[in-house]
Amino acid sequence: MIKLFPHYASEMKLVTINLKNGKAESPFDAETKFAPADGGGYDVFVNSADFKWYQTAARTVASLGCYSIRLSSEVKLSANEFYWFVTALYDGVHDISVEYDLPAQELSKVESTVNLVAKFRALADTDSKISTPTLVVKKLFEEIEAAASESGAKASLNLIKRGDKEFESCVGLKTVGLASDEDPCLGIIDVLPAVVDENAAVDVALVGKGITFDTGGYSLKPEKFMETMRTDKTAVIYLCGAIALALKLGLKKRCRLYLCCSENMVSGRGMLPGDIIRYPNDISVEINNTDAEGRLVLADGLLKASADNPAFILDMATLTGAAKVAVGRDMFSVLTREANLDSALKNAFDKCGEMYWQLPLAPYHRRFLSSRRATVTNSGHGEGAPGSSVAASFLEQFVKKDTPWVHIDLSSAYLPDGSPFLAAGPSGSTILGIATWLCER
């Protein structure tokens, strides 16, 4: 639990932390990050010109084992900067209490936001035996339904799973889930704010990859890449977190989530390299890599979303290792058919302090998916194939050409070892930015 107080409003015993612009004085080395303060507690030295300095300061505070603090800063933190400071202090283990000199209303909003994001960060880290495909969808729906009821909105769930008649058209989920004892499923969550008519069109469709455990299938992952694959469901969790937060912040338009959830396991009945599958839009896909399963299940969600004629489609997935190579784990990658990212989405990301980079998506990327036996392969091939762009090119085929669409390759989903900006574990990246965008549309 994270609790925030105005200055001197708490009766708790708190460690005083002073953020000081500059360097430590003698006898300390100039590069020392902290020193005991004269009145007790610690002085933490920062350079407010540095990128995300307030987050690196929080990680220094965490390194001191201080999670109940009275914070002061020579450089005043805005409410958004304070949100990122507390987010950086969070590690999923310790309760956090912080006093800071912000108006009580702003502190209350930051507290509500950071606690909600922390809840979804924790969900992203849950054990795969607990978080099976259908259970993940049901848990996420519970969270959205609770947020909807608080604001007078309505939320409904259509859970389409193996054995249901409608599931037969979910070609990707059916294929990826073949080897699993757990039912693959498509969870469609419709969210209708109180101010919206029940017959209103869908404004934004959010499509997410939710692979609750990914062995890679017969294209088996090495052990070191498999041990964190419980987090391959992170995209559906962060998208649901964004909707839950948007409801709290004042969502005004109808949104619909398409949660594409499955395990990717190994068994005698599993998909094999060389298999060919055909989607309802008549695109046939030759499986040349069973570890490129995310795009197969996303294709189902994109087809369903396109059929509902939303004004905008955003899909998100922990899709490629190539995105992590391209931009690292500190930021996520954004790809779109347009030369420039949707201005409202860009403005929301920038205002909220989300870290992202736009990668290219061009018609020529399709050539890396060529197949002799089918329309395309599911994974890129050939020298110099740019993995993230090629994966987006695959997905593009399942989105109507006249529908605005953005793909997020969630390279920033999870930090195995932490970073200068966040503790190890799920990051919560995109939740605040997407929620803000949804509310401002």
C-alpha cells in the first residue's frame, strides 16, 4: 500500500530526505549520492538538469532502505514528477509512506493513481499457475467492473473460449493454444461511461497479447529467456490498467478491450513449424517460428476489433526481442502506418513522461514475410530483417486500411534487474499515458 500525506500531516515516524541540487561537499567524494543530514535523515544529491532525475533520486532513497519518508526538495516537484518519484520508489515488497508539500487534492490524485498502477504491476508478476488465460481475463474484468461501478459506468464481458462456437473463428488462439491443457480465450470487455448512450459507437478498440506462459513451443526458448515468461501477459494487464485508470480520471467515450489470452506450450498436439493456418479474412500463414505466437493471437483480436468499426485501434504486446535490442527496456516502441504518430497520443505520452520511440513501418517490410506456400510466414526471415517492423507489418494485414491504428511493442514491460529509474519487476509503462489519452479524446 502507498500512502501520501501533505507536509507534517502524518503522525508516523518518517525519515527526512532532502533532495539537494549539486554535489556532496568534503570530506565526501563529489560523486557521492547521499550523506547524513545535519538535522537527521539524509541529503540526496541530484542534478535537476539530468533526465528523470527525480526517479534516480528515488532509487537512491530506496537503496538506503527508506520507504517511509518526509520529502523536501530544493527543486519543486510537479504532481507528475512526484508520481514518477513514488513509482520509482515502489518495489512490490515494501509499503510506502511519503510526506510532501503538495496540495492535498493533488496528493490524493497521485496516491490513487500510483496505487492503481502498482496493483496492475503486481498482477503482471503473478505466477502462471495462478494466472491462467481464463482466470486472467476474469480477474481483469473484476478490476474494470469495480472501477466502472465507482464512476457510474457499465462494463460487460464476453468470454470466448475453446469449445464455444464463436471460438472457431479465433484461428490464432486455437493454433497457439493447441498444446495447452488450459483453455485459450478471447475476452471482449465493453466499457460504457455513464455519459455515453448505450447505442454509441466504439471510440477506441484496445487489443492486447496475453500469453500467460510462453515456452516458445517447438521453437523452444533457452532457459534464461523462459524464466520470466509469466510476464508475457503484461500487455493485456497494462491495457486493462489504463481503462481502469481512465474510468477514475473521467473517461467519456465507449472503449472495448480484446484480450487475446493463451499459453504457448509443447505437446504432441501442438503447432509445428511448417503448419499452415487460414484466418477469416482469407490470409494464410505458414508457421516458421512457433515462438512468434503473439502476432498469431493478436490477429484474432484485430479482426474482431476491425469488424466493430471503432474510430481508432491500438494494439499492444510484448512482441519482439528486436524492440528491446532497438530501444532497450527503458522505453517502448511505437509503430504506425502514418509517418507521424497520432498527435493526441503523442501529446499524452509526452505530458505524462512516458518513454517511447517511433520505429519505422513501411510497405517493403512485408517482403521479409514472404512464403512459397502461404500468403505470409508468421516470422521474418532473410538477412537484415528488422524484427519489430516486420512483426508490425504482419499485424497490419488484419486491420482495415481506413482505420487509424497504432501498434506498441512493449519493450519496457519488465525489468529483470531494475534500472536507474525503476526497481526490478514489471514497470507499469504506458498505463498513465494511455489512460490520459483515452480521457482527452
